[in-house]
Amino acid sequence: MSAEQVSSLCEQLVKAVTVIMDPASTQRYRLEALKFCEEFKEKCPICVPCGLKLAEKTQTAIVRHFGLQILEHVVKFRWNNMPRLEKVYLKNNVMGLISSGTLSILEEESHIKDVLSRIVVEMIKREWPQHWPDMLKELDTLSKQGETQTELVMFILLRLAEDVVTFQTLPTQRRRDIQQTLTQNMEKIFSFLLTALQQNVNKYRRMVGAPQEQDALNTPQKADLAQEPKAQANCRVGIAALNTLAGYIDWVALSHITADNCKLLETLCLLLNEPELQIGAAECLLIAVSRKGKLEDRKPLMVLFGDVAMHYILTAAQTADGGGLVEKHYVFLKRLCQVLCALGSQLCALLGSDSDVETPANFGKYLDSFLAFTTHPSQFLRSSTQITWGALFRHEILSRDPLLLAMIPKYLRASMTNLVKVGFPSKTDSASCEYSRFDFDSDEDFNAFFNSFRAQQGEVMRMACRLDPRTGFQMAGEWLRYQLTAPVDPGPMNSKTGEGLCSVFSPSFVQWDAMTFFSESVISQMFRTLDKDEIPVNDGIDLLQLVLNFETKDPLILSCVLTNVSALFPFVTYRPEYLQQVLSKLFASVTFEVVEESKAPRTRAVKNVRRHACSSIIKMCRDYPQLVLPNFDMLYNHVKQLLSNELLLTQMEKCALMEALVLISNQFKDYERQKAFLEELMAPVAGLWLSPEMQRVLSDPEAFISYVGADNKIADPGLEDPSGLNRSRISFCVYTILGVVKRARWPAAAEEAKAGGFLVGYMPSGTPMYRNPCTEQVLKLLDNLLALIRTHNNLYTPEMVARLGETFAKALDMLEVEKNAILGLPQPLLELYDSPVYKTVLERMQGFFCTLYDNCFHILGNAGPSMQQDFYTVDSLATQLLSSAFINLNNIPDYRLRPMLRVFVKPLVLSCPPEYYETLVCPMLGPLFTYLHVRLSQKWQVINQRSMLCEDDAVDDNPESQEMLEEQLVRLLTREVMDLITVCCVSKKGVEHNTTAAVDADDDEAMATEVTPPASAELTELGKCLMKQEDVCTALLITAYISLSWKDTLSCQRTTTQLCWPLLKQVLPGNLLPDAVSWFFISVLNGLQIHGQHDGCMAALVHLAFQIYEALRPRYAELKAVMEQVPEIQRDSLEQFDSKLLNPTLQKVADKRRKDHFKRLIAGCIGKSLGEQFRKEVHIRNLPSLFKKVKPSLEADVLENEDGEGLTALFEP
């Protein structure tokens, strides 16, 4: 190939690259140029000479980079077909480029260095060690030429470790060869890195005049300026050496890190005080100190607790923190803080294990420096220390150490500051604010962080108080006394609730808020830790009196006061005479108003106080019923008085007080007495609920709409809503029924239940049957409740929606708050407290419908556990439920169906005794599951079509967010349905059903990558009962398997691991149709196509496909036909797999080997992420085996060895 050809081609390429990179180029030119370059790389036979010519130093950086990219492309995609001489030619030229083909270390562009090192690593991955045994020597020789070459060698070594060990981007055998050869040479590599680091750092320090070597008299200033570039070059090599070390420290044998009396660690500690190198040094230290492995090997790391290391770490921290906030210094401080945390974790692991490690002499110094991070202005640094404090306070040996015990008061003192919520990035009212601007994008971000940080502190404070309960209580007392006497400072941001009142950001409120959290945490822990006779009762009662006597009109502060009353309430168990005062304080707060008799809507802050007071009363009656019982009559009269005024309390508040009474009545332990009381309590409700008018309203949708005022048009939304009273009457009845069903119970002790007349007999299984004193009252109201549910469901029919008044056209829609929660949009902080709960009459109506709907289903969900056999044997209950709760489901939106399944169907099924499966549960669940399957299939079909078409004709004012909302709702509903099916059908062995928290979590990251279903996932009795009915069985199987290809990763993974196989296993003994078997198998492969890009789903789906194929292939040849349609399947490999599977005489290969073989067969089905789909495959050939074959079992063991040590001994060539 003539030089002219190369030159002319290169000229064209230079032009093309210039066009591509020129911002002024038109798109057409740019595309043409790009196409020319790509085609050149793919097809041109003279890529190597052109690439080398373009990479010459005389070209511009962009052109040189392109030239080197060509060479990289050649190595990656053409290497296997290149003649040996051409490979050697290319290798020698690339090494020549490193030697003399780049600019000096300070002038060369980093992207040139990067691509050059990549080319060398790509060649190493293909040829070393078998065909290029001297590679390390060549690199060593290059590094002796100077800083420029040494830095490039560092880049090569780092890139190699990343590709081979960290990202593992090459075939197994090549990876093994390279990693083992690296391990064999690790001593040389480490010595090279450490020497380069030390030499360059020493030269650098000499030139810039490190403090200890500076001699101002003898060093003329000019020499310094001349030396500057040289010093910078040494510094660059130092940084490169640290970065490279960081890539190795993570995985090499610990002996290399601790070799030579921990020389490496000592060097790193020294560098912590070198501004240019400190971040890299801290990074390496952090990786070293965080190493896991055998405790014996980790012992040398304790050298970091020695005088020298501690001295360097502490000075570095003080210097970095000295000059105010500089980003570089702050990043370094974070790393240093992590180093101290990791050191603490190593100490906790090593101390008290069988090793002979003792508490270090510098433990006190360590704690002091750690405390300095806990008291640093940066909220992020403070939070970083918490987990380690917790580990220290929990440790069986350290927790008894006098130095740590002496630290507890200091830690608690620091927590008092750290609990105060300041440091919002948008504000300037605290030293933390400027640090927060580095760490958080917005106030909402900071708020979310702070809430979890505070919860974490609470945990750690409780651990500290377990070791020293009195100190914590004393500090809480002092702080509480101080807060009670301090003047209120609302700050510049007044609350909208009223003049001079606090907002969430007011200085007074943030202090009250922090103090309340502190006292709650330490007081509860003190009661758990100290013996009864050691409790400081007098001090506690003194504090309680101060709190009870404190008066405030500020709702936010009053809320804190109520929490303190609850925290101090356990003291009343020692002095019951104070109960009356506590009750008076709480009852006064139940009717709290900022301005008496005000007509304005109450703000959320006021509502919170009232709700808080109610829940405090409930909590008191739940946790201390014996204490409150003697005051029952006084309590009852008080509640009656409050209830007599219909407008004084909201319905929820009324019912909360009634719930408290019901809780105390459980202490009567006398069926007749409690029944009489409940009858009296519910008389007003029964009178209202069973009245002819109410009966008419509840059973006729039209009458209902008119009664609650949803058919009106309200001209002036500010005016009193005329139907408000009607709505509140319905709410009152429903809330009361719910409260009674939820709270009324028989005594827990069998003897007391029997003596009180609660026991009515025994089940055939011998389980005792109890009667609930509320049963008679509640069942009387059941018909109308079911009528209301039926009516409510019918409101969603198009003709009823059309009857809603103009103002209330969207009354049945979701509340904005619910939408935001589903879309994951944060609520503005201030609005939470200052705005009225409902801003408009429409919102109020939406709130009414939403709460009413939920509460009706809560009653049905609680009815089973509460009334047991009395509820399950209600005459034709299944039919009644089907004709009320499950009517008109087609029109009911997803956001209403979800809570119904969660709060009604699931608890009803879970608490139902097996005796009623046939009569109640199966007749109800059968039609429900069949319906849900149809509904979800249609919804997902719409979503899939939408993503294919991306329709343009959306009419809504905000179509994108509306579509996102709908899609997210379908996802959440899917999870709810699949969870319900799983709960009904699969027994819980090894499967946790933590539903409410999990169902809403949208975290694909949390998914495990190796998934095998729990071996014990068996069908429950109910599951078997459902699977006996053919139509239900079909609906369940089809829903489970079709859901694998719905685009919801979380649901797919759960269904695959928990549900699919147990359901299919149940029908295996029967005669399945071949088409059905193929369909199940194809469904799993479809799932793989859609979810294969997610490791967790992929592992679970491959396992399921493998199970189905192994179990059913011997009976159904159709499965092989399905396999033959898998893209890119190797027929001979399939035949081999099949013959082994069908030949029972052959010895079974290990499960993992069979599964891996199967996974290779179906690889063509496994979906890839968009970034992977159009990627050009890189093929790296295996080289002749380096090592003698050792018995497979031993080889496997050795390869599992975490550090790779021991490999060298076994595989000597």
C-alpha cells in the first residue's frame, strides 16, 4: 500500500473529523462525514498505517484521538483475523507512541492518554501472558524514560485491573489467565507502584519545598519557578500512582497491603497532609480499611490506631477544616470521615473475636476525632458518623470501656444540636447552610435526608442511653425546663395561621421539635433499661407538672407539648393521682382553636393538634387500660358532653374519643356489662343509621348524591356548604362502626375470657370460639353498610357521574395529594401546616368520598378478625358481598380498587378459618380473580399499544403526567393483585409478605441478582381449594404467567419467585393440553425478552423456565419445538441437552451446570437494555491453557477463594 494512498485517505479523514466536530456544520454534512469515518473503520484494509499517521504528534488533538480510536477499533474487532507480523508491527508502534509519540505529561490531553492506554489493554487482554510474556518488563522499561511514560504505564495497569477484576468484561478463561498471572506478579507490581509513588512524591516535595525541608536562605526564588513544571509532573505521577493503587487495593491479597511493616499504609497516612495528593491517599486508605476477609489477615490494619497514623489523620482533618468551606477540602473531609468510620468497623470486628487484638492505646484520641466530625457544621458529615457510633455503643467489649462511657454525655450533647432542623440550602440561618448547598439540590431533598438522619440518631441515642440512662434523662429534663421558660421567637417567617405564631422554620419551633424528639427517645429507653425501683419518679413527676401547667396558643408548640405529656406519662403509673390532670390537658387540646368560635377553615396545624390529643388519649387507653379504668365514668361523661354539641368536633375526633372508651371497656372483662355499654354508646349511631330517611339515602345513588350535596352548583365557595351536616352524619356513623369493630375485643387470657362469658365453644380443630360484645350491634347495621357500599360503587356509572353538579364534576377524582404521592412529587414544606386541610369545596367533597370509601372497606376488613364465626356465618354473606362490594367494578377506577383489595379482601381472607373457605371465600374470590385477570390484561394492552404508537391525540390539559399517573396506578394495582393471589395461594415459608411497605416501593435496585424460589413454597389450603375450581384455576394460572410480560419489574420478580411454580406444580399430575404447556413456557420466555435486562428478574425467570422444561419436556415434545424457535439457538447443543434430560440412565450433571447450559441455549430470548441492543460484539479468543488441569472440585474451591491468594501456589506452570 503506497504512502500516497495513505496520505490522501488521511487527508479525507482529517476533513471528515473536522466536519463532525465543527459546531457550525449542517446535520447532513455531519452525518455524511460520520458515515464515511465509520465505513472506513469497518472496511478499509489500511486502517493501521492510516491510524498511525493520524496519531502523529504533529496533528491536532482531535485528529490524533481519532487516529488512536481507529487503532483501538482494529484491536477490538479485527485482531483475530490479523497476520502475526501485522500484530507485532501494531504492538511495536503503539509502544513507540508511548515512548516518544505523545506530548509531555503536562501538555498532553487526558483523552489522548486514555485512548492510548486502552489500546495497550485491549492487546494485553488478547495476548498476555501466553504470547506476550515480557509485557510487564516492557512497561517497566518504558516507565524508566520519564514521568510522561510512567503516568501512561499507571493508566494501563489501572485499566487492566478494572476490565479484568472490577467489570470482568472478558471471557472466563482469559479473565482467569490474566488475573492469576497478575496475582503471581503482584509483589513486583505493588513494589513498582509504591516506588514510583515515593520517588515522585519525594522529588515533588523537594522542589516545592515541603515545610520540613525548606531552607529559605539557600533556595533562590527563581529556581523555584524553573522547577515548577518539573514539580507538577512529579505530582501528576503521584496522583496516577494513587489512582492505580486504588484499583488494586480492593482485591489483592491483604498481605500485599500490609507488607513490609505496613509501608503502604504509612505512606498513605503521610500523604494525607499533602494538599495535591490527599484526596487520592484518603481514597486508597478508605478502600484498604474497608477490606473484609479473614480476621487474622486484617489484624495488621490496627497499625492505623498507632501514634504516627493517628497524628497524621488528625492533623490532616484539622488543616482541611481550618480554612472555611473549600470544595476540595470538604470532599477530603468526607473521605477522611469515611476512613474513621471504616476503622471503627474494623475495630469492632477484630475486638472480642478470637483474635488477640486489644483496645488500642489511642482509642480515646480516636473517639475525640470522631466526635469532631459529629459536631462539624456539615449535616452530611454528622450523619456519616452515626452508624459507627451505634456499632461502638452496641459492642460487647467497647461498650464497657470507660473512655466510651465518658463519651456518652458528649455524644448526647452533640445530638441535642444535631437534632435541630437547620441547614436548608436555600437559607442562611445556620453554619450548616453553605455545606448543604454542596450536598443537596433542594430544600425537599435536604428535608428527606434530615428526616432519615434524625431517625438514625434516635436509634443511636437509645443505644447510648441503654449504657447510661440517667445522664440522658437528666439532659432531657434540663432542656425541657429551658424550653418551657424560653420566650417564643417566631422568626421572620410568620405562620399564616395567626399573628406571632410559629411556622415550621421558626427558631422556637425547631428547638421545641428537637427537644421533644430527644426527650421522647431517652425517656422511653430509660423505662426499658432501669429497674422499677431505680426510676427517678419525683423528677419525672416534677417535669410532668411543669408541662401540664404550660399554656400556649401556638398549635405547633402545643403539638410538641402533647408529645412530651405522652413521653412522661409512664411516671403516672407510679402516681395515679396525676391522671386527672393529664386527661384535662388532653381534653382541652381536643377542642383547641387559635381563635375561639372562628368560622375560617382550620389549618392543618390546628387539626394536627386536635388529632394528636385524640391519639394520645387512645394510646393511653391502649397501653395503660388498668390505670385509666377507675376513671372510666369521669371519662365517659366528659366524652358524652363533647359529643352532645354536633359542631364542636369533627367526626374523626368524636370517633377517636369513642374508640378510647371502647378500649377501656375491654377491661370490664364481663361480656354482658361491655355489651350493654357498647349498646348505649352506639345508640345515637343506630338511631341515625337505621332511620327510614337514612335507609332511603344509603340505598339509592340519586338520593345519596342529593343528600351529600354533590349535585349542587355552588356559586360562592366561601359560603357554608348547606349539605355539610348531612355528610358529617354519614361519616360519624361509619367512623363509629369502624372504631368499635377495630377496638372491641374479648380478654386475651383464656381463663378471663371464659369467666367473663366470652367463650361460646370450640372449633372441630379444638380452637376456642369467642364472641365479641359488639357483634350484635354491628351486625344490626351491616345491611345498610353494604347498601352504602353498593351505592358508592354505583356512583361511578356514567349516568350517575353525569348527575354531579357543576362544582363537583370531579368529586370522585383523586385528591391532588394522592396523585403527588403516587408520582413521587414532594409536598412543599410550609404548605403542610399553614394551609387549610381542604382548600376548596371540591377538595372537601373529594376528601369525603375518598375517606368514606376507604372506611367502609376497613370495616369489612376488620369484621372477620373482630367478630369471627359470627361474621363468617352471616346468612348468604358471599352473595351479599358480591352484590355490594364487587358490583360495577368495570367503572371503578384503579385508585379505588387498590385500597379495596388491600384493606378488605386481603384481611378477610387471611383471618378466615378453613371451615368457611367453601361457603364464603371461594365463591367470592373465584369471580373476583377472573374479573381482575381480564381487567389487568386490558389495561396492560393499552399501555403496550400506547408505548408502540406514542399517540399524539391526548386531550387532557397535561397528558404526559396523566398518562404517567395512569400507568403508575396500573403498576400499583398489578402489584396489589399479584400480592393478593400470592397471599391466598402460597404458604409463607421463606416468603415474607410485608405488603403495605413493599407494594409501593418502586426500587429495581433492591432486587437480588441470584434468585431461587424458596424450596418450601407450597400451596396453602385455600390455594388448593381455589385450584379445584376449573375457571378459578385457569384465571390464576393465566394471570400469573401473563403478568410476566407486563412492564413492571418488581411484580415480575415476585410472581416468578413466589407464585408461578407452586401454581403450575399443582396441575402437573392432571392432563394438561400440549398447547397450554407450550403457552406457559412461551410466557416465561416472553418475560425474559422484556425483563431480561434486569439481573434479578433474569435469574428468576431463567430458573423458572429451566424448572418447567425439566419437569415437562419428558411428557411434552412440544417444548422442544418451542426451544427450536429461540433466536440463535445452537441445535446440536439443544440435542445434547435434550438427550441427557431424556436419558434417565445417565448420571445427572450438577444442577448449576445444567442450568448454565440451559441459560446458554435460551440466551437469544434474554432481553437487553437499549444501550446493549445495537452494540457490536467483541470476540476475545482463548489462548492455550496456562495451567495444568487440577481436579475440578479443587479448582472450584480455589477460585472461590476471595482474595485469589493460594492460586499462585496451586497453579505453578
